[in-house]
Amino acid sequence: MERKRKTTVERFSFSPYTREQIFQMLIASCQAEVRCRGRKFEYTQEYKHHVEEISSWLATKDRSSFGLFLCGNRGNGKSTMVNAVKSLYQFLDDAPAAEPGLKFPRPGFEIVSAKELVRLAKAYLNPGKENHEDVYIYKWLRDKEILCIDDLGTEPRESMNYGDYVTAVMDMINFRYEHQLTTIATSNLTPGEIKDYYDERFADRFREMMTVINFGNEKSFRMSL
């Protein structure tokens, strides 16, 4: 019996825009995100380097990774960067809306916190009339073309729900790993701490799918007035 070969899914990119074009648009999007929160945009060499790294990733279709991991201290622009990428995605997106349930992955870009994902996963694993909307939202997020899980590691690794263990973040990322869906994660955890917080099998898959953008100990935007 012939075994089915796994195929490589085409990677998401902002093609046909060049890396330089994406860089200029992403910088503008980052500035808008910071200023709309009443903060001063700090255009440091370190931040410029991160925008360059992400722009290069977004411009490349023939890359091996299909995820971004933005890690570093609190308040130094990780979530702002994700919101800027999402805003740019929405600005450039000209695809017609897909009919519900007819396309996989579902077009679009969504952001969910790790803690909220736990709540939705509990509903998904125990569906009923009272939580059918949360079940739908969970599946909607799971099947999205691009999904960002914000603040990885702030959620309990395991939680109980009617006697069952729930490992919401691990289950979601494992699903998206299997289907090679574009996934972004932000966290205060370092790449090395992912293994300690979750487990080695999960960390191995995480390393394979993610390109790491390390914000380290850079200055917090929240300190800028």
C-alpha cells in the first residue's frame, strides 16, 4: 500500500510587494498603532531591525517556517507589532469574502489572548446550547488563515473542565502545525522557556514552525509619553 506524501502548504506572504515596500508600510502601521494609544513612537535601531526581519519574512513565499514568535519583556512592542501587521493585512487584502464553511483555511487575520483561548477551548470540548457561540468562535479561530495567540504562557498549561484536562494553547498550535497554517505568538517567555512551560514535543514543533523575533530587554513603549 502506497503511503500518502505530506505536501508543503504555500506560505502566506504579502506578495507581490517587495521587502522594502512592506518595510515602509509596516513602519507606518506601527507608528499609527503607537500614536492611537497616546504614546510616542520610539524608532530605535533595535526596533528598525525587528521591522526589517518581519518585513523580510512577510515578503518571502519559499520559506520553511509558517509562524512568527515575538518574545521579550513586557511593553516593548510585541502586541503593537502584531496589531500593525494585522492592520496592514486588512489594508492590502482584496480577496472576496468566502461563504461560511466553504473554504479552509478561512480568509482573515484574528488575534486571541492565550487566556481567552482556554475559555473557548472548554466550550469546544463540552458543547451545549448555552455555549454554542463560543464553540463557533473557537472553530472560527482554529481555521483562520492567520491567527495570533497573544501572551503565550500567561494561561494555565493545563486546566480542568468537567473532569477532563484542557491544554488549549498546545492543542490549537498542534492543529495549526499539522495543517501548516500561519500562526503568530507573542510571549514574555524565551524560546528556551517554551519547553519548560509546555513540554519537549510541543517545543520541538514550535521551533520547526516559528521564526523567532526577540525583542529582549528593549525600552517599553508604555514608558513613553
